[in-house]
Amino acid sequence: MTSSLPRRRLLASGAALITAPFIARAGIAADAYPAKPIRLVLGFAPGGITDILARIVAQHLAATLKTQVIVDNRPGAGGNIAAAQVARAAPDGYALLFGTLGTAVTNQFIYKDMPFDTAKDFVPVALVGSVPNVLLVHRDVPATTVAEYIALAKAKPGSMNYGSTGLGSSSHLGMELFKAMTGIEAENVPYKGSALLLQDLLAGRIPSAMDSISIHLPHIRSGAIRALGVTSPTRAPDLPDVPTIAEVAVPGYDAVVWLYVAAPAGTPEPIVAQLSEAVTSGVRSADIQRQIREVGAVPLPGSAADLARHVAAETVKWKKIVDAAGLQPG
């Protein structure tokens, strides 16, 4: 009996020697992240506000993680092309999605053939910010407030038809939420982008619209079109004198495009935690909050858990609006 004790100790020592290198290598791999450049993929072209915000985040990540962070623009299909690429990427933390409300929530209700599963193919990393839209009218429309707009639409049903940037866009769904909360009747006039919408709004061919602030700002300032209210819970940095729709007429109204970072499903939890901390700490910093506000967006810092809760709540909210509007995936 006693003679077998040294042998058992020798086997145990041998096992420790065999497993030690594997444990060491695993520790080194975890500690070494990131060991190469990271791609931050987004579904919009360079130059827009989503692209600018992605570059702000990329610059901060590069400085924090001590590696190159490449912004990879893959526009098309409301962000679905970019999201699908990240969903198929290796879950190692080197391909991240800079997504929007569409890729996280609403696209699944609008597009018939989704190239990814919103719920299963990603893990949340962090919330970044939100971009409000604004309710606009042509200067000849006899409404100078949101309340007057609602009263006019109710007095003359169909007189306040509105322009949007396409079926299922944030401007379309935001206006459908407005209709549901106010009881007005108005038809959507979809356009292929803000530029064409703006032409018809300036010409008075459509009386009203809901759209992003930036492209319309010069015409708001010139008086050619009138901004009645912004769609966010707080006032927009670019229009500090324009009230929110919620504060003046429709309590609880909130319809913004929010932006976030996600990773492919299966990404190791330590890497997700590291990325979440890096993004969240950056968005909470005074410098990055200033940069975000300077481009007309609102900082919305949130952890991976915050993002998960936000997606769940927004999914319930916008599914009801899509159903009420009678939209069918196409």
C-alpha cells in the first residue's frame, strides 16, 4: 500500500506538467486581447451621423485597447448587410457591429428575408447614443406648435399627410407612433432618402415630415420650414429652442434612432466585458459626450446588460407600432 504512494504522486506531478502549458497558453490568450486590429462594421456610408459616431467610438477604443480599430462601412438594406457580415464572423472580438435601432429591432419586422437572427446571432456590448428626428411643416402650414399641428390634423383628417425616408424607416415608424398616441389621421408619403423628401417639403408638395435634423437644419434656420418638436425625451443639441414632442403635447413620446456595439454570438465573456467597459467608460467621459453632442446626437451610455434590457423593451414597443400600422415584411 505504501509503495504505491510515490507512484501516485509522480502521476499527479506528470499530469500537472502536461496541463500547465495549456492553462498558461489560455491565460496568455485571454491577456493578449487584442493582438491584432479590430473591425467596427456599420451599415451606412461614410460622412453621415452614424459613421461619425462610429469613428468617435473607434478612436476611443483604439486608444484604450492599444490597437488599431478600423471603421468598415458596408451600406445597404437598412444595415442588414453589415450585421450579417458580423454575425458570420469568428466570435473572437475582432469583428464588431456598430448597429442601430433597425439592426437590433425594427428590420426584423420590415424585411421578409433576414440574413441573421437578431436575438441569437449577437451578444450585446454597449449602448452609445441616440439621434432624434424632428416634426417639420412647410412655412405656409398654419401650425406653429405640436398642439396646433394635432388640432389641424384632427379638424381636417388627411390634411397633414407626411413625408418619411421610406417604409419602415425611423421617420415612418416615429410618425406612426405619433399617430397612435394622438389619434390623428395622416398618410405616409415614402421617399428614397432625405434629399428627395426635402425638395418636396420646401416646395410645399407635402405639408409635413418627420426626419433627421441635420439635413433640414439650414432650412429651419432660414424659415423655409418650421420645426415643431423633436422626437427625443430631451431637447436636441442642434435645436435647443425647439421643445420635445413629449414636453409640450404628447407625454411619454420617445422615438429616436439609438446606436450600439454588439459582437458575434459565442464571443468569450471576458472579451465582451473588456469591450463593454471600454465603450461605456468612453461614452461617459466629458470629452466624448461633447463630441457626440457636437454632431447633433445625445450620449446614451449603457453596459451590455443595459443594452439587452433596452433591446427587449424596444422590441415590444415597435412591434406594436408595426402591427398597428399594418406593415408587412417585404
